[in-house]
Amino acid sequence: MQPPADILRDHFLGWQCRIRQIAVRQDGGRPAPGMRPRVISTTGREIAAAFTVLVVPKEAAESTAFFRFQVQRTPDPREAYEGGLAYLQADYFQQPKRFSDRLTALLPEKSPVAAALLAEGGCLLEFNQYRQFYRLPCAVFELPAGDSAREATLWHNRVFNPSLTDDVQVLAFRPNWATTEARPSPQSHDSVRAQAKANRT
């Protein structure tokens, strides 16, 4: 049985936060496989084999301001990176419910991948890591200048690459959780935990 949409959404965001916390604490923020989904067109054509996406806080003003300050306060990219990484390593990913389920991605200006996605208006994102698989059907649209999620995405990425210019493209992916596929499903995880608890009693 397909889990309810809100269960799929919450499980996905919790899984993503765990992956990202491991990446910043153990691998210097290098994107893990589960942060780089395969991108497939609505007609089944592969648009990108791997494509880094972000999860952005629902209220992103505080983290955006912090990342902007880290980048602008020093000409040393290493210092900006270390300050931003320390912020991400703390409790940034501790509360998955703080994050929007609208994913974002930053691409160069006039990116062929961005053009293909915007022409389609939708895509499938396939995430796979730690024996967990998710296929998310998503609507795709470009975020305009001044949008809070665009600013959050831009300054987050500038912590790792301060040379990014303002003319990059930032795309948003809005999942349709009612048609999302998860293997194993969150219900499978719940039943395994319930059985383990029963075995201990």
C-alpha cells in the first residue's frame, strides 16, 4: 500500500537531512550520491545522470544572512568556506520539519540542462543512497531575482564557490508526493522497527 503523501514527504526530508549532515560533518560538505539525483524528462529521456539539489529552510532569512556575511567579510575563500561549513555542521540539519519540500538547484546562465527542464515544465528526480530509493515527479520552474529560496540557494553555494555571479539560474522542483515512489516505503521502515521492538519485549 502506498503511504500517505505527508508520510512520504516527511520521511524523504528526514532522510535528506541525515545524508547532508553526514556530508558536512564527515566529508567537508562534498555532495553525497543521495544529494545528486538522476534527472529524467517526462518522456523518459535522461537529462542529467547526477544533479546537485538543495533543501532550503522554510524561513531562510537567518541562514542566508549568515552565508552572505561569511562570503563578504573576507577575501579568503578558505575562511568563508570554513565559517559556512561550521554553521552547517552544527544543528542546521537537526530539524527536518524546518525545511521546505521544494528543492532547488543552481546552474550556470543559459544552461542547456536548465533550458531542457524549463521546456518540459516537469521531470522525475531519482535519489538513491544507503539502500533507500526515491522517485519524485516534480514540477520545474525558475526562481526570480529576489525570491527568498533563490537567495538562500545562491549564498549557500557561494560558501563553496564565492566566484558565482548573480546571473546564475536557480530552478525549483516541487514534488508531487501523491505519485512519489519510495523503496523501501516508510511503512516498511515502521514495520521493521515495530517488529524489532516486539522481539525485545
